[in-house]
Amino acid sequence: MRGMRGAPQGLRRRSFLSALDEQGKPSPDDAATCSCGHHHGHHPERIDVGIVPDALISARGLSMTHGGREVLSDVDLDVRRGEIVTLIGPNGAGKTTLVRLLLGIEQPTHGRIVKPASTRIGYVPQRFDVDSTIPMTVGAFLALGANVTKNDIKAALDEAGALRTLDQQLSKLSGGETQRVLIARALLRRPNLLILDEPASGVDFTGEAELYDLIGRLRDRHDLGVLLVSHDLHVVMARSDRVICLNGHVCCSGKPEDVSQHAAYARIFGPHAATALGVYRHHHDHQHDLTGEARPLDEPAPPGRGS
Amino acid sequence: MFAWPDPFVWRAFFAAVGLAVVAAPLGCIVVWRRMSYVGETLSQAGLLGVALGLAANVNLTLAVILAAMAAAGMLTLLGRQKMVPLDSALGLMHHATLALGIAAISLVKGPGIDLMSYLFGDVFAVTETDLVWIYVGGAVVMAATVYLWKPLVRLSLHEDLATAEGINPRLPRAAFDFLLAVVIAVAMKIVGVLLVMAFLVVPAVAARPLSATPERMAVIAAGAAIFGVILGLWLSLSSDVPGGPSIVIALCTIAAISLLAGSRRER
């Protein structure tokens, strides 16, 4: 179980940040980091311990209380360059709260977040129901508050696979198009860490697979760290390097194959969830583009990932 | 048969046009943030401000701004409770401020205080000093609106995204409440507390079907408002209807036509 922790033991050395070095104690014991479904309370002494040196963002011992209810308790998390970390968990597990803490929208009740100055976050929010009372073309939205040229905007939209939406109204886009426009906006900030909250909500199944392919491609091309939030297992898990199963606290974490066999995971998602990977890993002889139209596989496909 | 208008008509025209241009972009943000009734409540708190200003013998414009800001603070607090929905809480504040304002004005009632002129304004009573205030104050409000425009649009669009991208939502929001209070205080003389929000909201509504971007909506709203002012003043002078209500009738007619044309085009 301990081996399932995302950070290899070799990387879990003392903090590289001088400010933390003073307090950085070696982890007393890793037993507390893998709590198999039970609540293990707050461990303030573990804060600052075992920060992963090359992490784009690290959270230690995060707890959050909303109106007397503890939404998150003692959550650790690291995302490094080039890896896709997926946060799964049932509704109300605190996934979105954790993302809001990482983004600095809210402050945690306990714990801390360490983010090197070089980390640039691109954020794709969960729900983006643009109020149709606000007139906004996709082009104007991407330019809003960003120091970018028209060519930058076109390039980002093209990369996200939504170039044809450039002059459309934001409120008229489909779910998949909206997500791609939001990804383009995130890309314009030249991020090295992409945080996506339920990117596939409002997107149909084939569109969902396309979207995760896109995220995988962006990771490969820009060496991005990616933190994905999902309550859906099938498509997401197979493409993740690491899965963190959250239910108020970290139930289990590790490689998708390991997590899917984990007892805590089965308790939360039901006995059938273990076969989720199998469901996804069938052979595809075609792919679907943004409009849902089938294309043969020999057109540019993500290198070696997904189907 | 065209007679050159009297100076009081020119003063009314320039006051209403100045106000229309300053109010247009703020009105757009009011519409986007679904704040029509918040604005309504702030403007009626202005009536209470008038009463307190009269009683304490301080500048009425200042008193109205302070009262509207206090109401904005109250609304923020009311928004935090979860017992009743926000629109009900607004209904409470909205009626409470109006009733309190009318009661307070009748208590401090002295010679030369006309409740009706505060409720409905009197655009033809605008003095040259008022005009100076409208244009100096208007220029300051306009400059602040331009400065805050992008953060405000981004917050209206998606607050979490804007915050995650580094905008602190508190400052633009508080500044916006203040600008709204200033516009309400100035507009009160012209259209009165009961019709102030029409001056902000209706031109924005008229502009929406004709706009593809937020900036264009603000510019078109200003144009629609100027057109409504001209039409309203003409209506008032030719039919002896009070100025403020005439302008609002003209604005609403323009908005209705624009919405009808817009919904026809959608089909």
C-alpha cells in the first residue's frame, strides 16, 4: 500500500525550499499517508515534510471546514511536470474545494500549499454556463485581460481544436467547444501546470475521449503537469499516471491499475468499478472528431496514449 | 414653426445626456451581474439619505452616496445568510428603505421640501451648478469605470476563473458599488429614486440584441440612452408630461423595439 503513494521514495527527501528546511523533519512514518477509508485526523507535524523537489505544486495536510462541516481533512498532493494526476471521488468528496484551495480562491483551514515561483497555472473551471446576457465572442474572450496577439489566439484555439469558433458567441457553444475554448484560454497563459475541473461535464462519451486525448497531447507537447478532476472512472483512469481517490481525505492513491484494485476504491465506487479499465481498453478502429464524425485512425492521433 | 429651446431645456438636455453616457457602461454591468434589484434598493436607500441629510444639514449628494453605500453593505451581509433566498431578502430591503425614506422625509418636512421631486426628479429644474457637478463627477466616474472595466467584465463572466487568474474580486466589487452610489445620487435629481435604475438598466437591455462584445454593448447603450433622452424631452415638452417619466417611457419603448427585433432575428 505504501508503494502506491505517488512520489517515489527516492524523491521524498527533505524540502528543497530553504524556508521549509528549518522545519523540515523526516517523515516519522508513512503509515498515516495511506488511510484505507478511515478517518485519521489532522497531523500538523507532517506539514512541510517530504515536499517533492520537482513538484509544480505541493499540498501538505490541507483541511477545510465549511460551516462547521469538515469538507477536506489532511490532504497531501503533488503534481510534477509531465504527469497527469487524476482526482476521483464521489459527489461531495471535496474535489472542487481542493482545486479552489490549490488555485488560491479559498484559504485552507489547516495545512499549506507550496508552489515554486516558476509555476504558471492554467485553469479550466468546471461549469462555464456563460450568461447569454453578456455578449462575448470567443476571440474577445481569449483576448480579455491577456497580453496576446490575434495570432496567439488563433494558435491557441487551433491547438485546442476549436479554431472555427473564433467569431462565435461564447454562450452559443456546445459543451465540448466551450471546454476547448477554456483550454485555449488556459494555454494563452503559457502554463506549466494545467488544472481542469471535470473537463468532460456536458460532453458526450466520444467527445470525452477526444478531450482526454487532447489533454494527453498537450501534456506531451508542452511537458505540462496536469491535475484532472473527475467523478467518472472509465475514460479518465487509463490515461492518468497517478490517481488520487478522494472522499474528504485521500482514501488511496497510486497507479490507475493499483487504485482500481484497492479496497477503499471498491467501497466507494462499487465492485464493478474495478473493471473500469477493462471497459475502456478495447480496440478502436476509428476516432471521432469534435463534431462526432468518425475519422480513420491514421489521421494525426495522440502518440501512444488512449485508444 | 421651430422655436429655439429655452435655456432650461438645454440644461435638462445636457444633464440627461451626461448622465446617460456615464450610466450606460455601469448599467451593462448591473445587467450582467443581475443586480437590477440591488441597484433599485440602493437608489431607494438614497431617499433615506436625503431625509438624514436634511435633518443633519449636510450636502444631500454626499448623504445619498453614504446611504446607498450603507445599503450595499447591508445587502452584502444579507447575502451571507442562508435562511431566505436573496431575492426575498432584497424585497425586504427594497421596501424597508422606501418606506423608511418616505417616513423620514415627512418627519423632517419643512418649507421647500417636495417629496415628489425626490421620488420622480425634475429634469427641468437642473441648475448650472448641477451641470458642473454632473460633468465633473461624471468624468471621474467614467475614468474609474474604464480602469475597472476588464476586471469587472471578467468577474461578471466567471468569478472563479477571474480569481484563479489573479483578480481579487473584492476591490472591483466595492468600487463598483461606490460608482453606482455616485451615479444614483446624481441621477436622483433628474429622474428621482423610483426611476433611477431605469436610466441604468433599460439602455443596456436595448443594446444587448445589437451587440457582439461587452464594449460594443456599453457604447450602443450610451447611444440608445442619448436617443431616449432626446425623445423623452420632446415628449415631455410637447405633451406636458413630467421630464423624468417621459425619458423612461422613451427608453423603454426603444428597448422593447430592440428586443422584439432581436428575438425575431434569433428565430
